[in-house]
Amino acid sequence: MRFRSTRSTSPMLTLSEAIQASLAPDGGLYVPESFPTFEIGDFDGRESWSEIGAKLLEPFFSGDALQPLLGEICREAFNFPISLNYISDDTAVLELFHGPTAAFKDVGARFLAACVSRLPGRRTVLVATSGDTGGAVAAAFHEHPEITVVILFPKNRVSRRQQNQLTCWGESVRAFAVRGDFDDCQRVVKTAFRNKEWAEAQGLLSANSINLGRILPQTVYYAAASIWYLRQRGAPPGFIIPTGNLGNAVAAFWAREMGPPVRQIILATNANYAVPNYFASGSWEPHQNIPTLANAMDVGNPSNMERLLHLHPEVSELRRIAQAFSVSDEEIASTIARGGARWQQTWCPHTATAVHVRESLVAPHWIIVATAHPAKFESVVEPLIGEPLAVPPSLTKLLEKPSYFEEIDPEFEALVVALQ
């Protein structure tokens, strides 16, 4: 299997090469040259998401140096539970928050770390985060202290508990509060990779969803959940996905492309409206970042739109299989406040966007993708539900650690100086 740039002017690479390159030389993002196709029977006898993942990802590792290590990588990365929790006869919640940092980003981060740690050479992992990615990357790569991690997060734009997860590691993990928003952080990261001399000197590698190694493992839980739902309910499910930078959403589209029973994909965004506007108008117009209650989705110019448009270049194609909705802060707050009464559930602000969309749908058979534990957003959730949230043990351990970070201006040059 080879991987090409979305802009098609760079040479095709193997999986290991694409993971290590992160961003293509022409500025594009790496995508598979083609997608394998599976029948539902191909997964007979495979129950766990690790077993399903090893089968699903096998073609992408074909011919690569990591091919003989795929089973080992899956067992190491996918070593925490994900589950379907049915909240009605035809609606399930895919709980992706049972990993070390209580967010879905643990899946991609642990898989990427498991791959990179098995490749030769010095590595510096550079990541921009709107909240959850940085903590997941720090937790995953902290187990491999020979790899340096540099985290950029927007100052005063992440929750207190999110910030603690980003800044509690020390040693091989350095965290920087950028005086700007997530789009500024992302711009600094992209500038760093375009500076070839500096990037090569640092052994620079991205752990954002621009990296192929973050997206591929996320296809696994869509395939697994759709197979589980079909086995349990006898119908192919649609997925309702909270999304900001579109990495999680692209993984669902890729999974659907490979044949697992994904009926439809619905994207739930917050007030950052670029994606729903594209579905409505057919014109892609990114905008300035808008702060919301669902802060990890505050992205006005999502990087992975390039991958989505590469897969489905015509908006008419997308409209056949997908929809997109924007959810306001007022709707997010209302959904959280009445979650206990209506669903006997407490939602994080991001999952609440998907729940709000589900409540407006008449058609049956849906899986709501729950991206984070609500306790990560206690300052938003607790006042709305009127009681304190229980904190998962894994999160409690991180919150008890001391925190340290530095502040920098939103410029690549400021990062270079800070790292000297």
C-alpha cells in the first residue's frame, strides 16, 4: 500500500514514510492511494475492537517495515475499552472516553506512539491542541521518553482540567500557552513543517490529525461499532459525530469507504459554521475561530477538510451520504441540562452537539459518538446539572500532578527561541 498527497504533486510513500513525514512536501495531507473493501463476513469471529482493527488495518501495513508488528501495535494501543451503551432501542452511544486521558484522542495518539517508537531515528513530536489532543499525545508519548513532545495550546481557551493534562508531564514533554486561538497554534505547526531545515534538524513529526497515523486507527472504532450494532440490532447504523478539525469525521468516511455497515454520517459542529455552510452552499469558506462552550471544536479552518474534499470532491456526493448541522451554545447548554431527565446521561459539551442533533431526527438506528468524559469540562457541565461530577480514576491521577508551562506569541520564531 502506498500513500499520496491530497495535492498529488509529491511522490507516494509507504505507511512508515508517510507517518514520519506528517505533511507532504507540497503542503498536502497523505491519503491512501486506494481503499481496501471488506465484506461483513470478513470479521466473523472477531469481537474486540483490537481484533477488528488488526483485520481492518492489515492492507495499509502491507509491504511496510511495520507490517509484522501490526498485531503487537494494536494490542498496545487499543488496550482500553470502548463500548456501545444503548440509551433507547435504536440509539446507542459509542463511549470513546475510557482511555488514559478520558477522550477519544487517546485512540489515535496511542496508535501513533506505538508506531513511531518502533521506527529508527531521533524524533520531536509537535502538536497543536484545542483541548484534548495535547493531553492524549503527552500521555501516549510519555511512555517513550526518548521522543520529545512539544505542545501548543491557546492561552485561556481550554478548560482547567484540560490544561492540567497538557502541562503535568515534565521531562520529555514541554507545553506552551500561545497568545491566540487554536487556528494560530495550528498555523505555527504548519509553518514549522514548511521550514525544512529546522524540521529536519529537530526530527519533527506531527501528532495532529494531519498525520496519517492519527486518522487510520480512528477508522477502527467506526468499523467495530457498526459491526456490533448490526449484530445486535439487525440494521446498519448512522453515526452522529461531534467535529471540529474533521479528523474524527474523515475517519468515519474512510471506514464507510471500506465496506463496514455505516449507513450515514452526520457532522455536528458548534457555532463554527464552515462545514455546515459548505453542505448548504457548496462553497468552502473557512472563517475566524469562534469561541464556544464546546471549546475543543472551536476550529474555523479545519485541516482535514482537504482530505474530505479529496475523497468526495463534489458536494452532491457528500449530500447523498452525509449531513452537517451547527449547534449553538444555548442548545448545547439546554441539552446538557436535561440530559439526565431525558436520557439518564450526563454529556460533555462536545457530545451534547451530537445529542442535540439526534433529538431532531425521526429516522431510527443511530450511534452518537461520545468524544470525552463530562468531568473534563466541570466548569461548563456542573452548573448546568446542579451537582458535582465523579472524576474517572485515570483523570484524577493526572489532576494531582504539578503543572508547568511557558507562554509564547503566536509566531513560529517565538517557538524556535523558546526551544533553544
